[in-house]
Amino acid sequence: MTIAACVLSLAAGALAKITDRLSDKGGAHHAGTAVGLAYGMAGGALARFFPPLAALFWGLAAGNLFSGKFDSKNHQAGLAAFISLQVLLGFPAMDFAAFALMAAAAFADEMIAEKTKAANRAKRRGLLGETAVLRPLVPIACLAYGVATGAYEPLLAIIAFDAAYVAAGMKAI
């Protein structure tokens, strides 16, 4: 994976979390929309200009869309920017089996994470407790894809994305 792809993955992860935080606050409408547009553009650039990452980022978009995670104007702006970039610059060629795997993993991660958060709030911690909230299925899917194909770029990209997402969500930041 190139340094540019790594930097964009880090940026997309951090901007996605900042968008979450701004959406949760309810204020800062213009700032939230701007940050949402920025993370959509970063994800769109990764999908368009780094072909090994197209299935991952399209899969993330599809899985999050079908799980209902584009639930604020800020996130909807991000999705619009992601898709608009593809329309303007051309859709990337991608491995559709990899796309289906990533979309299914992203969807399952979101659904399990929401149920786990609800259980944790109700003090009914399940077998996985806090682990499921970290959404481990997409990285596992990327690892499985890498083992099967020898292409580890999606795994490196999701590690960078997730690391920045987690860091941007820390209370001190």
C-alpha cells in the first residue's frame, strides 16, 4: 500500500469519527456537513485511485447504508460525496466477491455493535462484551481476503482507518 493510500485511510477514519461526534452533538451543522463531505471524498478517492481498495470502501459504504448508519445529514453528505466522486471520475473496477464479503462484514459489524451497545447500556454484557463494539468483522474479512489472494492492502487500509477512527473518538481529543 502506498503512503498516500495510508494517509487517506487515516484521514477517512478520523474524519468519519469526527462526523459521528458532530452529528451526536446536534449543533455545528455546517462543520459537520463539511467534515462529512471530507470523509466521503477521502473514501471516494481511496476507492477510485487505489484499485486494491475499491471493494473495501464500496463494501463499507454498502454495509453501512443497509444497516442504517447514514442516519444524519452529515453522514448523508459523506455518502453523497463518495458516490459523486465515483460518478465524476468513473467507477473503479473491483472484485465483486471481495465487495460482497466486505459489505456483509460491514453490515454484520454494525448490527452486532448496535445490539452490543444496547446490551452494555442495560448492563447485560454478552459473551463478546465490549469487543463487538469495536467492529472486528471487517478487519477479519480483510485478513481472510489477504490469506486467500495474497492482497493485503485492504487489511492495511482498514487497520489505518480503524486506528484513526478510534483515536479521534478518545475523550482527550
